[in-house]
Amino acid sequence: MTRLILATRNAAKVIELRAILAHAGLTHELLGADAYPELPDVKETGVTFAENALLKAHAMARATGLPAVADDSGLCVDVLGGAPGILSARWAGRHGDDQANLELLLAQLADIDEAHRGAHFACAAALALPDGRERVVEGQLRGTLRYEAVGDGGFGYDPILQPEGNSRTCAQLTPAEKNAISHRGKAFRALVPAVEELVA
């Protein structure tokens, strides 16, 4: 079985990606980046989700000699011109502080009427091989932002985005329900054919 590296140390994301890829029929052995603790984190210096995903995937592929898959994702708020966007994980100033990010964003949007609280999750998923070949695809999940966090599932901004056509936030969905409609699910399902084509 061919091994494939998931270029993330976010345990929740590794679990989510394994479930998405397995459900899509991918039979490769999937390892998280925590299997290589000696490797430094990659600086996300790109200005798009696709650039950052490719940076991480190429760095992991070069370092391990194995095909690598990475993503970059975030929340894009219409009334904020697409922000926080690629800055989503560090919107409050410290990378990965989900609670602080949520609180800051909710405070910034406190006076915005429901009609103008449209937003979407965006995800770019990238595959990079040690020989430099690459593929990148994208997915989105549109919805409306709640005025307060609801639900205790998922991670990041899941508790405040209510997907279109749904009465619950992403954090209230089961993992299977979320994966079926999520930006990450759409992007990684679209990436599976490239993995099957390029990774023997």
C-alpha cells in the first residue's frame, strides 16, 4: 500500500481528511505530519489558499520523499471583502486560537444585519510529488454567520457558519454530515482522481 502524507499536525483535521478520503474510495495509507515531528512547520507565505496549500505539500514531499497532500482553508466574509480569508487561523493575532478568532470576528460583525452576514468556507487541496509534479483543486461551502457560537463539534469557525439550506451550524452537524457538504470534503474528493492518477 502506497503511503501518502497529510501535511498537517492538526489532529482534528487529520481525522477529518482520513474519513473524507476513505469515503471517496482512496486506499492509500494516510500518515499525519506528526509522524515526522523533526520537520519544521512551513511558513504560509502565499497570498492565496492554493499557494499556501502547494507550499506545504511540496515542503513535506521534499522532506519525506513521499507524495504529500495539504490544504489551506479559511472563512471568507462577504461584508469584510473576503477577510479573514488566508488569515483565518491567526485573525486574533495568535495562530490557532479558535476561541479568540471567533470572539473577535463576532465582535466585528455584531451590528451587521442578518441579510448581510453571508460568508463561505474556502479550501484549496494540493497534491505534490517528490519529483515536483503537483495538482491543486478548490471547494467552497456557502452559508450565513450566526450572532453567537452554537454547537461543540468541528473546529475553527464551524460554530458560527450555518450552511445554506440548513438550520444548524457546521459545529452541530455529525462528522459525516459535515464532510458530505464541506469545503474540505468537496476539495479533497475532487483531488482523489489526481492522487489515483499520479500516485501508484
